[in-house]
Amino acid sequence: MPLKVVKSENTSRQCPKCQHIDKRNRKTRNLFECLKCGYMEMADYVAATNIAAKAWPRAAVKQPIVGDFNIYLQATDFNRW
């Protein structure tokens, strides 16, 4: 895979689902929560997704896989076992 250099500006502040940019989207260092659409995910994943979308705008990463954070938490809840 070829190396592509992209500007990382706002990649950790931009929602990959609705594209809203706001520094307050970073609730904590590790948590991203969009103020506009409510999308929640790990902050590093959001930044990596946005960087990939900038590097390959016509690739599948243009439409990142986004899901419901609460469903993920329920699926990984080990108290059920």
C-alpha cells in the first residue's frame, strides 16, 4: 500500500458519521461523542477513520462503518456469562 501524507487537522474533532467538527466532540482524551448526531466511539478510532478517508477519499473508508456504541457495550458485557 503506498504511503500518503495528509493533514491531520481536525481528524480527532470531526464526526465520521455527520462530518460535524467541534473541539467539544472530544469528551475526554479517549472518548469521542458528536454534539450534533450523538455518535460515540473511541477517539483514536475516529481520528484513524478520518485520516483514512482523507487519504483515500474514493475508497470504502469514505463511508466508515459506524455503529451504536451502546450495542457494542452490551455485546461485550461479561456480566451476562
